[in-house]
Amino acid sequence: MLKDKWRNLFGIVIVFMAVFKFYGDFFDMNSFSRYIMVLSLGLSTIMIATDLKKFNIVHLFVFVLAGIQFALSKNITMAYVYYLCLGLYTCDFRILVKWFMIFNAAFFSIYLVSNLLDIHPTEYLEGRNDFGFGNPNSSFICMFLIWSSYFYYVFYSKKKIDFLVLFLMAFLMYSQTITRTGLLTAIMTALAFLILRKIDVRKKKTAVIIGIFPIFMSILSILVALFGNGDYYLNKILSHRPLYWHSYITHPTSGINLFGYTPNIRDILFSQRMPLDSGYIWTLYSMGIIVFVVIIGFLCLAIYNLCRENQKDKVLLIVSILIYCFAESILVDIASNISIILLVYGISKFDIRKIDFKKISLSGIKFNKRKFKRAKNAKGSIS
């Protein structure tokens, strides 16, 4: 029990530092980033070492894969985030989400106060209020991190005030920022909540359908990038995102590859005016096909098993982030996606040591023998 308390405390510290690092871009405090990384990795190492029984050989395999991807591309994002997730997986997830929500609410409130005091003055982009964040979308994302965490926390609540708060948060922020993607995400998350509350997610077919949601969103994003770049209305609705996505993944010399590129690839090949606002396309492009497939695959497995265990609140949290990832690059980052910790949970459900390869091979031989006998009998009857 004492170890659990210490691990939870270390986990809360890591979450605080992740949120602090995230807001460091807005408060101009990026000088602490390197120290935060080192301290976070150190705490995560202690947490992993004191609870090794939670991990299997597949966890190690994914870490080695992330290390290879880092060595080949010089992009440390996956290796760093995954290692922190391994440590945070030893903690109570609900406690982590609670403090993630509290820290985000605290920093967001402080920033709004600084905006009112004109320390970070408001800039209006075509009549849209950015609350001093420099971009209306950024301010909505900061609110959404609190909103989605709170939604997870009150999923089973029967108090109407909880859901009234959720509605007011989304409505008031949209009324100022006019962020279409944020509003659509909030609406779709609310619909997902209503559906999850009504259905029995423990049924295998239902769990499979919900479980493939990351694959569906990935394919949708890729199809839009490949074939929607020239569609006027689609680009208008999505603020020219399809056009930018297409430019990245079909670049003549630096398109999609197996292991991705350095984190500053956008600055090297493109410009700040060509953002890649998509968690799916950005992860696929910057981290490569192999890492992207691993992330999406194990997220599917995580959602499937959470459904089978009837953990609807966690399913909604992941789904809400996955919806927003269609238009914002927040997939592989603890500071903007606390549900990424559940990737490790998905991997834990795929323990290669529990697979009976001998049984699989024998069943395959039996199947082939049966098939051979049928073919032989059929041949004999024809002759």
C-alpha cells in the first residue's frame, strides 16, 4: 500500500510537470523543459522498477521499437511519451485524471486572469476571441482538456448540474472562439456518451465495433488527405486542413516513410503557415508507418477490452480525444491526451507468453488434413 501511495504521488508530479510544460509555451517558460524531461524519466523509472509484475514482453518490444524509431529518425516523442506511460500505468488512473483536470483548470484560470489584466492581451482573428493564447483553437483545446476529463469523472453521475456545467463550458467557449472543430467534437462526444449509457458494451460484437474506432478515424483522415485536398467545401469547413495534410503525406522527397522524421520537420520543409492539425496524419508522418500502426492497433485493443470490462467512462475519454485528433495534433502527448496512458493497458492485454503457438500450429495441421481428405474424396467421386 505504501508503494502504491508513493507511485501515485510520483504520477501526480509527472502529470503536473507535463501540464506545466504544456502551458510553458503560453507563459514563455520553455527554459524548464529539459529539466522536466529528465525528472519525469527518473520518476517513471522508479515507478516501473517497483512494479515490474505489471509488464510483459510486449511492453518491452514496443519500447525497443520506439527506441529504434528514435535512433533512425531522431524523433524522441514516442520513446519519451511511451516510457512515461509505462510509469503512469502503475498508478491509479482515476487519481491521475483528477489531478490532470485540477492542474489544467488552475493554469487555464491563471492564464484567463492574465488575459483580463492585459498581460496576455486578446487578439481577435476574424472576430474570434483567442483569450491571449495566440489562436482561438489553442484556447478551446485548453478548455477541452478540462472538459473531457470532467466528463470522464462525472460519467456515472446522476446530478444534472454536472452535465449543465459541461454544456455551459462548451457553449461559452465556442461562443467566443467560434471553433467549429471544437464544437463538433463536443457534440459527437455527447452523442457517444448517450449511446454508451444505453448499450451493453460487454457484448463481443459491440466491443469490436467500438474497438475499431481508432482505425475508422485513421482511415477517414488518410482518405480526406489523399482525395479531399481539392474539395472547396471540405477545405472551407476544415480550414484548409485537407490541403495541408495532402502536401505533407505526398511530399515528393519527404513523404510518409517507415520511421518518420525529426520533430522540427515542418520548420525544415514547410512553414508556420502550413500547420499539420491532425493527430492521425501528424503521427503517421512524423513517427512513421510502423509506430503509427502500433499505436492505433493497441488503442483498438485497449478500447475493446475496456468495453468487455464495462469501463464506459474510460472508453468515452479515449473516444473524445480520438474525435478531436481528427483536427488537432494531440494524440501522442500526455499533456494533451491523458488517455494515452491506456495504450499500455491495451498492450498488457496482448501477452505473447499466453499464446499457445503449439496449439495454433496443431489446429492448422488438423485443418489442412481435413481439407486434404475432402479434396481427395471429391476427386474420387468425380472419377
